[in-house]
Amino acid sequence: MHMTTIAVELNGRALHRDVPARMHLADFVREEGRQTGTHLGCEHGVCGACTVLVDDRPVRSCIAFAVACDGRKVTTVEGYDHDPVMALLRPAFSRHHALQCGYCTPGMLATARDIVLRFPDADEARVRLELSGNLCRCTGYVGIVAAIRDVLDQCRDGGHAGIASMREALQAQGCKASPIATAPGFAAFEAADTGVAAVAAAPRGEPASTDAASANGTRIQGQFSVPFPAAEVWRFMADLPAVAACLPGAELTEHAGDRVKGRVAIKFGPMSASFNGAARLDRDDSTRSAVLKGAGQDSLSQSRANGDVAYRLTEVSPSATRVDVDLLYSLQGPLAQFSRSGLVKDFVGRLIQEFGKNVALRMDPARAGEAPLPPARLNAFSMGLGVLWSRIRRWFGAGD
């Protein structure tokens, strides 16, 4: 994976990191900067929950790339302590009951700050128009609008010299208020032939194309070693039911050649899901590598997942083999907010190690050939403690 070194001033602190070219700013501030006040909602730049300030201007961090912010100043909700506008907005939000669950509030405050600075004479219509890019499912917006208008009233007639100077600086940069355009009448659109065919949806129960995962997915890489010759491990990895039995939470319901159907149960903290789907295995005997392409849907949240599990065998010695695993997946739906969590990545990395241990167990020649394979088990509590301890050590051992 190509990595790029960037330097960002995050909430007044210099942060230097090597990041993937397609890492989004939201993931960067949460995972690399550990500023978890920035929330991910739709992850499509629509709901506004992830809004942060880049060089004092609001930006959707879920669709902005971290590498595009190299050399810039990024401010999240944790960095507003000395901001004069926020010193007025935060108590106003409390007075007017402008938040309930609070999930939208970090992004809402960033937009509210922009309104106060760019539209000193804004009326209710202007405030509501500027807030239209930030969705709130709790308040009905009445309290939010009232809080912003309260701060606007406090700042009129030069009531706050610091805020007046901030407004002048924005105007000098060309950030001026634009008039509210008159809404045009409704007009139907005409269909046009673009010459590009739409991608057909995959039949129900069949693996969908993983191009979307390749373009926008999350990648987790790992490896494990087993004390057996590469040729024997490669033969074992062709036995899909045996391989599935090595993965905790996996269960096959159908198997025909290189295609399987089944379910994968996942539970980690608040995340619990049971994905039903199908997969296809593409093997390359000459390189001892394969890709398992799959897609599925969670029966509870209706979240959809698709992705590739690629693995390659390398002969370490005549009696030892290393298996490199490259997992690339994409989630859509309510569970998508967990898909790029660093803790989840650590957990999956540990799962790969458990999978390797189970492969070695099931290939043990001391096991009787007719003996049933015991179900793969996962001690989620001890594994979770191990993941947390590893992360804590990395946090305190890594410099900025």
C-alpha cells in the first residue's frame, strides 16, 4: 500500500504521520490524532456530522482526503477552547436546548460558527438555509436556530471586538455572504444517453462485484505461519468446509465446487451482526495464491458487506509455511460507522492469528483421519483484553 507522509496542525498540535493516499480526514483525526469528537454518519458528505474546520473553514471530513490537508490547520470540536465564537455558541446551545443525543453537535457547531462569522445580519431564513447541510434527527432545529440567532444578536453593534476582527479577516480572504437565491420553479429532467451502461445488480445470494470495495474499502493485512510444507497447506486451503471451520463465527450452509453459501457471526462490544451471503474462490496453483470474493447482508441491521480475502503461501522452510492475508472490504448501512475503527482493525488482525492457530490444529497429522473436527472457538474476552493492551502500549510508545 502506498503511504504518504503528511504534517497537519491538529487542534494546535503538530502531527506527522504516514497515511494511505485514500485515508479520509475523519479517519485521520480519529485514528491518528485520537480526536474522537468528530462523528461519522452517512460517510457520503450529506449529513454534516463529520464537519470540522480546515484553515478555519468548515469541511466534510468524511469525503476530504487526509493527504489534501498536508500543511493545513485542522480544528475539531476538541480544539475550540480559546475560540471566541464558540465561547458564545456553546452556552447558547445549552440555554436553548439545541442538542439532545449530541451526535450531530460537533458538526453543527462548526457550521454555526461559520454562520455567525459570515452572516452577521442573518435572519431565520438565512440561518435555516445555511444549516440545511447538517442533519439532526432529534431537535427539530428550533433550538439550534434560536441559539445561533441569540449569538448573532450578542455580536451586533460591535458587541464583541474579537469576533468583529475575525469577520474582517474572512472578508479580506474573499469569504463574503451571498444573497439567497430565489427558488426556481420545478422542472422535470430529460433522460439522455451517456453511452455508459449501468452496472447490473448481482442476483440475490450471489457474490457482488467487489470493485466498490477496491475503490473505497478498508484494508487489513496480516500473516500467520504453520509448521507444515507449503504443498500440504495449499491442499488444505482448497478444502473450503475445512477452512471455514477454522474461522470463528463462520458456518457453511451450501458448498458446490468453488462456490459457497453461509453465514458469519460477529460480536465485538456494541457491534453484533450475522451476515448471510455467498462467496467464490479463485485459485492460482502456480503461485499458491487465491482470492475469496464474497458479499452478504446482516439480517438485523440490513447492512451490506462485500470484499475480497486474498492469501498467498510462501515456503519458509521445507517444514514451515507463511500465509500472507490481505482483507479488503466495504460496508454500507448502519454498521459502516464501525468499519474503519482502529480497534476493529486490531481485532480482525488478532482473528487472523486465531485462524492460523486453528489451521495448524486441523492439519496436525496426529489427529485421527476420521475424527470430527472440533468447532473453532473464540475467547472474545481474552482476545479483547489483548487487543486493548496492545493498543494502549502502542499509544504510549508512539511519538507525534
